[in-house]
Amino acid sequence: MFCVECGKEGPIFKDGACLSCYLKTHRLSKGPEVIDLPVCTHCDSYKYKNTWSNDLFGEVIRRIIKNNFQISRELKKIDINTECKEAKDGKSCKVYVSGFLDDVEITEEHAIQVRLKKTVCDVCSKRFGGYHEAIVQIRTDKRKPTKNEIDDIRTVVENLVKDLQSKGNRGLFITDIGEARGRLDFYMSEKGPGLVIAKKIQGQYGGTIKQSSKNIGMKDGMQLYRMTYLIRLPPYARGDFLKHDNSIFYISSIHGNKVKLIELKSWNETMMDFRTIHKANILGGKELIKEMILVSQTKGEVQLMDPKNYEIKVVKKPKSVSYKSEKIQVIKTENQLFIFPKTKTDI
């Protein structure tokens, strides 16, 4: 048969015309030439259909195109791609709508102008306004937290917030961090994650959690409450030395209200709960660890020299180990000298 448009002999697609001539007069897709897209000046989030998103620009614009372009039902297996470049007030994009018309793959090209409208998103508006629904307070019992503890806790909290944000919780943020006189306060935008963070800190550092709430007003006819989660860290910390029942122990780790200890005389490991530890005498921390020079060793003991006064000390080995290093860490307390517990890689 002959095409009524070009006169060529071949398959007729529709209305007496071949596919090539049909496509010259029929567009299978159409859409707006200009798209306005709000963007946050602080976090680069985009707003579409009253919802802010941290998705990349390419993902957002493809979503907008799918919802705003009209595509003929004749086109099957549709695929949409974009190519964008910077323009004066936003981005200049080419949109490629591809699909199959019968068994023939076709692609239509559209030019659109995306005008980026700078504004402030809902989350940044709250953040800069000091909004918070929870306060996570870190306090210590009978001692001041060490700088390492404070730095570690800050890292734990910040990493946990980033992890929750990466999983889709864009409304979560740390409004402020207050640090003074050994006290650490985290002002959180949401109550739920605040409790998660409090339990995470307790799990790693021990102690207790106390919750309290404060009425801060009403919204949509409902009472609003701000939560405070107070974590009181115990009087001991990982790396401390303590005396219990005439034995000296090293705190190797803390898991909630359980403490893993190493008895220095034997290097035997044991677990104690926080109630038992509270009755123990805390001797100190890493300041008790000293280095001495290894002079000689036998199967059961080592001869060590104090590098300050060259005094020789004989110390029993807690276990049958052989030392390769020239220096050995020891703990001196209550006129007793113990070899510091080391891992297999250190001996």
C-alpha cells in the first residue's frame, strides 16, 4: 500500500499514513515549557506537591515530569531521561520521552526551563528558630566526665543522627549542643529519636535514664510536650581501675548496667552489675598506667626497671606469656605493681 502523505509503498500505520509521516503530525507526549521548583537556600532540599525532599535534582525533576507530562497510551514501555545545565534563573533541561509504538522504538525531545525559587524549607525554618522537642542531658555521678568521654559521646550522638537522617528522617536534627562544667546537653528536634539516643548512650557508658515532660502549649487542639531524657553516668568509666573485696580490677567494657572487669592479679575476666560496682572503691584511670623497661623474664615473672630511678622490680606474670617488647605497661597502686592486661598481639 502507498502512504497518502509521502506516496511511498510500504506498511501503513494509521489514517493511511506510514509511521514516519504519522509521527510528523502527531506528538505522543507533551508537557509544560516552564517549571517552577522551590529550593531551600540552606540545605538544597526541593519542594514538590507541598513536600520537601532531600533527593537529587535529577530524581525530583523526573518525578515532576512523570506527573506533569501527558503521554499517549499508544506508547508502551515508557522511559524518561533528562539532560540539564545551569541557566540564569535555574536549569535548562532537555527531556527525552522514549517508548515503543508497536514494535518500533521512538524518542521525543522536549525543552523545558526549570526556574529555581529560593526559599527556606520547613526543617531549616525550625532549626534556625531553635525548635526542639527533646533535650538529652548527660550528667555524671560523683565525678567529672573526661574530655575523651565528652568527645566520644558527641561523636556517638552525631553519627546516630546522621544514620537516622540517611534512612529518611529529614525532620531530625540537633538544634544546639550545650557544654559547660562537665555537662553536656543535646537539643533534639524530635522526641522519639531523643529516647533512642539516650538508650544508646546508656548502653555504651552505663548509668540510669530519667524521663520528664513539660507542657509547651497546644497545636491542632492537642497538648504539646517537650521531653527531657537525663542520663546520669556512673562514677566509673571504661579504662578505670577499682578495688573490690581486696582485689584490683580493670574496667575493660561497659554494656548497659553490666560491667566487664579484668582482675589484675590473675587476668581473669568477670562481670558485675552496677549495684556491686557502686560499692567498690574507684582508684583512678589511665594516669595509673606507667611504662617500665623489661630487664629479663622467666616463665613465671619479669624483672622491670623504673626508667626514672633505675630501681629494679620483680613482678609475677598473671599468665604464662612471653614478652617481645622492651617496654611493659604496669599499674602501680596501693604499693602493689601489676602488669597491665594486653592482647595477644602485644606479647
